[in-house]
Amino acid sequence: MNLVEHIAVGRYGATGIARAVCGRLAIIVAGVPLYGCEHVPSINLLGAFFPSWMLCVLVGVSLTLVGRRVLVAAGLEQWVGPRGILYPALALALTLGTWVTFFRG
């Protein structure tokens, strides 16, 4: 064992070295998906830049609320399936539809 190995093993122990290497490797692996994030779609709204996904979520939820009012006014809401699944699914579908329509996602 050379002097560097002796100091490293003496200071951290054999498992400490493995933990340090795994920790650094985990940081590198976690950063790899971020290499493609060079452009963030944003919208200039009243002088402030907002992420476009935030606008799509607001539009999707708003359209879902409008859809619910239409169902209530038509008397059809009592006939729809489980509302706890229907309305979040509708909000998600409208959000993704807005994203694809305006931003070609």
C-alpha cells in the first residue's frame, strides 16, 4: 500500500471511499438529463417571463372549470363517472392539448 492509499483508507476507511465515489457518480448521473435543457420556452406576460407550461396549466384548469359549468347547466354532471378521476383527467388532457396546439411540444 502506497502513502496515498494509506492516507485515504486511514482517513475514510474502505467503505468511505466507496461512498465518496458513489456520491460523485450519482451527482454526475443526475446531471446528465439536464444537458438538453438549453432553451426554456417562456412567455413575456406584462414584462415578466413565465414558463409556458404554467400558462398551459392555467388554460387547462380554466377550460375544465368551464366544461364543468357546461355539464351542470345541461344537467349531465350527475351522469358522468367518478368526478375525482374525470375532472383531473380532463384538466390534464386540456393542458396537454394547449401545449401541443400553441407550442408544438
